Amino acid sequence: MTDSLIERTHSPLNPTTELQISKGTFMTKRLFSTLAVLVTVGSLVAACGSDGGSADPGDQPAATDSVVSDTTPGATDAAGDDSERLWVMVTDQAGLGDQGFNDLAFAGIERAASEIGGEAQVIESNEQAQYVANLQQAADLGADLVIGVGFLIADAVAETAVANPDTNFLLIDAVAVDENGDPIPNVSSVTFREHEGAYLAGVMAGLTTETGQIGFVGGIEIPPVVRFLSGFTQGLASVNDTATVQSAYVGSFDDSAKAKELTAAFFDGGADIVFEVAGGGGQGAYQEAVERGEGLVIGTDTCKDQLAPDNYLTSATKDVAGAVFSTAVAVADGSFEGGIADLGLDGDFVGVCESTFADLPQEVQDAVSTARESIASGEITVDPGV
């Protein structure tokens, strides 16, 4: 059964987090202007899909920092009253309130409604079986842009986009392809090179850990999560070749109790830092650190220091909100085109938490800045692990 449509007038993020969205990626002053340039060439897209409607990492169409442009047949006409526009987001099963991925995407459509015009609406999904029906509901509403959030929704976006060629879609964290493996012309697919931002977080962890033991709590072992782990491990090893990382998976992105349990096990086993990539469920990692009063947590997607002010190191961030907003701008000005974009440090699309960066020891700041420049210039290539 399709979830009921939820209309939001205020962001689900608290004011602290909203501020961090606008500032939350390390050295991102050029972010929105760069994204705006990209979407005038083609839509932003997330890389990696699963069998069927999306592509596996080794099989997906090539993606570069610039967008692969396709012609969008019957795309929504840019002409008309912007106040009547409709921006609809379909969440993954973690839903709103995850203090990360879904909330960032929602912040993007709220900004579109505020600055471009129209209304931002959300359809929340409780399980994967609802994805197609929820996406179809969004298309039936006449949305100017339908946003599908997350790797796990990729097949559903592909199916719905093929069935609704006159509707514009944005897919975050995967690539929507047709039955021939080709990009779907009315879908802008945006992926992020999470491994590049996570490398920087690994550098921080390597220079911060006292026990040399790090825990990794993942949601599900899918490509974006694997990229976070791979980059983090490489960054750690670059500055601390004796430190080790142990990983465990929750099995979902919405089970905070399980994430808390895994975090406790890592801390009890001698880890002094835990890197959580568990969606909304990752909030359990912060709860555990706060309750025991020791141990540090590294987050994902956006700054999360408000969850554990005394037990927070950084986050491996990515600007989901910016990608959503810039794609909405392209729809409004008539430049939207389907295609694939793979975004990384060289465009300041990923990074680490900026708002807490100055609190780190100077040695750590310098090491992160050097690594960032080396990755962005191509001197260091980070293996995505997938």
C-alpha cells in the first residue's frame, strides 16, 4: 500500500543541523555555482545500481565529473508560473528524521520551493515494496521533479521513469538504466565519490586514535557504504599503518538499537572511534557514546555534532541538498537533461564537517588539507572498493 503523502512546511532538521547543511562540507564555497554549471549541461545523478533497473559498479555507463547529456523527451516545460511548481521527494525506508541523507534531500526541495517557488512534498516509504507505487503517485500528482533517494530505490526509479517519460526524475546515489543498460533520458542520476571524503575522515581518525582500533558500523553492504569504508581505511593507513578497522553491518538503515549494540561491542573490544554509515539507524552509535561518556563517533552525509557534542570527531559529508536544489533550478530554467554525474572532492561535493574542523589540532588540520589537495589534484587516487 502506498504511504500517504506528507506535506512539509518546515525542515525536519533542527536549526543547528540546517546551519551545518549550508556549511557542512569542508571547503565548499564553490559548491552551488559548480553544480549550477553542471545541471545546465545535464542532470546530476547518483552512481551504482542493482540488477535490473540499475547498474552494478562494473557495468554502469561511464560517469565523469561533467554530465553525460541526453535529450529528455517531453520533459516538463520551463514556462509557466513558478508558484505552481511541485517538487516531490520519495524517501527510502529510513524516512525523514534520519539526521542525514533523507533530511538533506528534503532540505533541497524545501529550498527549491522557497527560492524558485511552488510546493515541496514528501512521500515516505516504510519498505522497498512501496517504492514503485510511491514514485508513481508522485508522477500522477504532476510533479515538476520527482526525487528518488538512495541506492535501494534505483530499480523502482528506472521502472517508473520508463513508464512516465514526460516526468523529470532525479536519482541520488545510483544510476537508472533501461533494459539495455542505457541511461534513461528523463532521469538525472547523481553519485558521489564517498571514498574521497571518507579518506579525509580516515586521516583524522589515524591521527586521533589512541588504541589503534576503529569500528565501522554499516547499514547494508551496498556500493555507497562500501565506498565510505574503502576510502576511510586508506586514509587511516596513510597516516597510521598500525591502526586497524573492524566492520559490522546492521542489516538495514533504520535500526538504531542494533547500531547502538554494535557500537557498544566495538568500544568494549578496545576501539576508541566508531565510524557509522547506518542511515537513521546510525543515531544509535551517538547514543552509545554519550551514555558511556567516552569514545568518538564519525558520521556521514552532514555534520552531526549536535547528537554527541563531546563524543564527535567529524563526518564524511556529501552535498545531497545542493544536488537536489541545483537540479530543481535546471528544471525551472528549462536546462534539465537526463544523464550521469559522479561528484567528488575536485568539485568540493564531498568532504568532512567544516563547522568542527577548526577545533582539531593543527597537525590534524594540516594533514587533512594536504590530503584533500592531493586527491583533488589527482596526485592521490582513492580506490572506491567496488
